[in-house]
Amino acid sequence: QVQLVESGGGLVQTGGSLRLSCAASGRPFIWSGMGWFRQAPGKEREFAAGINWSGGSTKYADSVKGRFTISKDNAKNTVYLQMISLKPEDTAVYYCAAGRIAWLPAATPKLSDYQYWGQGTQVTVSS
């Protein structure tokens, strides 16, 4: 079993920044690809950013490209999402997810490629 615990969410003004963290435990972290998804009220969960096991491959949704950066620290079993230039439309619950396939060479945006999920952290961007 894998446990994922997100932190770092909060309330920020338009144009502000936040860094989300996701601490993983329960299985070797190094071989997991990781992802960040988000879900706004009344909407489906959507992909925001993903990273492969080594950190050498990243992928971003078009809506966050250039503003969000995903990174992975295998020594600390933690994945991060640095968010800058935040917009009201970024308001959502952000979820960390661990991939189901070991050593996947590329980051994946597919929700079905992720097996474990955190409880989510709320990000609210005020206008």
C-alpha cells in the first residue's frame, strides 16, 4: 500500500505563487512516476503535471505550461509542484498520484496510469 500526503495549498491572490508537496511512503518511491491532478467544483478531475521515475521526463497540461513546474526528490520520497502566476481558474483541489507501472520511461497524463492518490489539498486563487 502507498500513502501520499499533500501539503502546501492555501489562499493566494491572482499572480501569486504556491508550492505543493507530496510525501510518499509504503513502497520504493524511486521507480514511481508521479502526477498532479486537480478538480474544480462541478468539474471532472484533470491532469495538471506529470513526471517519470527519474525526473527526466515531464509533461504539462496546456493550461499550466510555463507556469507550473513538477519535480521529484527520490532521496526525500517527495514530489513538488511549483506554481507561479496563478489565476482564478487554477482554483481546485489538487491531488498527488503515484503511477502503477514501474520504471515508466515517460511522464503520463492518463488518469488510468495512476494507482494511488492522496487526499488532496485546496488551492484558492482570488481575483
